[in-house]
Amino acid sequence: MASESGVWEADSGAAALFAWGANSYGQLGLGHKEDVLLPQRLSSLREPGRIKSVTGGGGHSAAVTDGGSLFVCGLNKDGQLGLGHTDDVLCFTISKPLLGCPIRQVACGWDFTIMLTEIGQVLSCGSNAFGQLGVPHGPRRCLVPQAIELLREKVVCVAAGLRHALAATVSGSVFQWGTGLASSGRRLCPGQTLPLFLTAKEPSRVPGLENSTAVCVVAGSDHSASLTETGKVFTWGRADYGQLGRRLESPEGQEPRKQASQLTFWRPQSSVPLPLHCLTGAAKVSGDFPRLTDSRCRPPLHPSLQVKLILLTCALSWMKTSQVWAAEPLMA
């Protein structure tokens, strides 16, 4: 727990939270809107217990304690903090609408937030302009967390990208909603029919994972990945910087083309464009992967993964591209 001076006691079992970087909306939780060049310890988050996770979106942040309390701060013009108003918040503030509803995980998108409760229910708040809240006939924004009723199965993991969201269920299925990737697909392949899970404003099953059991999902701004119970990685979405970790094979009679800062796709030498190859569904990343035994926080991206992986994450880079990191168990 924190002492009266705001200094965290190391032997109390509480976590010390540090923040730095861009702070235009107070997303660092330091009580002001000035950018911070060096890590600063937060003294405002005094919740008893241990901070279990911290995550950030386009201009807002969220922290979950081991007791299931949710704290939020930062940009709130679309209600992405879920506090019932649209004022920016400069210090981490407990989510009063969720008191008595323990949160297991939170994922922040660009202007929305996805929460997973301890009982496996998924909640959402913020902007719904692209269907990213999973409530197809709901308002364009929601100021307090609401349940995604169409996710009827218990959920074990959630993720949020720029304008799309994901959920992995207890049975190992993966659902996606939000039309963030659909706009890019339509620009690249006008007149073509995109897969349902890219255009749905309600949870839609991601194809390509029918013979696997997903235990984790993660999302970058415009790409997604899933980790299975056997340690395999599946990826889909934007691929122009190699963030899918696999080569996109050119169908016979087609030539690869790349749009500047858009999605890799295949254009036939004649006739109309075919559907986006990297957006048709999930595909496995396979091959040999070096053991991650060094202390670097950013392991080199290798084109293949053979070992059983235990951790998967994407770096959200809203401006250009993103990466995927994976970790395997360390040998004793």
C-alpha cells in the first residue's frame, strides 16, 4: 500500500506505477497535461492491493488491480472512460459504475474500451461509430459500460485495435467486431465482397481457427493475432510491414502489389481485384523460432514459430505499423 507521502512500500506487495511520454489529455494519470520525458511515479493510485495490468488507447489509460477494481484516466470525449460523462480525467479514477463488478481484463482501442469481468461477460463503452462496441443498433457512443449481449458464451480474453475488437471464448472460438479494417479493404478491392467478420458491428466468428482452440487474442491498430492452447500463433489483417509474420503467397497468375501504408494484396493481371488475401481469415505462423533467453524486451521477429508459446502481444502504433511479440517458457 502507499504511505501517506505517496511513496509505495516495496515490502507491502503493492506495485509502483510509473508513467512517461505524450500526455495531451492527461492519459499518464499525473494530474496535468504536460508531456513527460522521464518516468515519474504515480502517487494518486492508492487502491489497496496489487496492480495487475495497465493498458492504453488513443488518449486514455486503464489499470486493473488484483481485486478487480478498474481505474481510468485521460481523453474522454466519447465516454471511453465509462464514467458517465465526457470530461477528460487527469488522475487515475476508480470506475464507479463498475463497483461490485470485478474486472479481469481491460483493452483500450483508439476511442473505446472493452472490459472483461471475472464471470466472463464483456462490457464496452466509448465511440461506436464503427461498431467497435459490439452493439449494432446502439447509439454512436456510450458513456457507461454496457454488456455485449450477443456474446452469449463465457469469454476468457479480449483485445482492442484501432476500430475493431476481439474476444476468445471458453470453447476456444474467436469473435471480432468493428469495421475498422473494412474501409481499407473496400478501397483496395472495390466491388468485392469482404468476409463477414470484417464488416460486422456485432461479434462474428473469425474463420481459419475452426481446428484450433484459442486461449488469447491480441490486436494492433489494423491487425490481430491469436494464441492457441498448443502454443501456435494465428494472424490476420494488415500486412504491409510484415506484422503478420508470414509470407503472403501469390495465387497463380497474379502479381503482388503494395499500397503505400495500406494492406498487401494480390491483383490479377486482368479482370477485377480478388478479395484481400490477408483479410480472408486467420492463418498460422509456422516454422523454427529461436529461444528467447536474452533480456531484451523486444525479441527479433523471426518468420516462423515452432516451439510452444506462452505469451503473445501486439504493439499498438496508431500512426504507421505494429509488431507482434511472442515468448516461450524459459528452460530451468
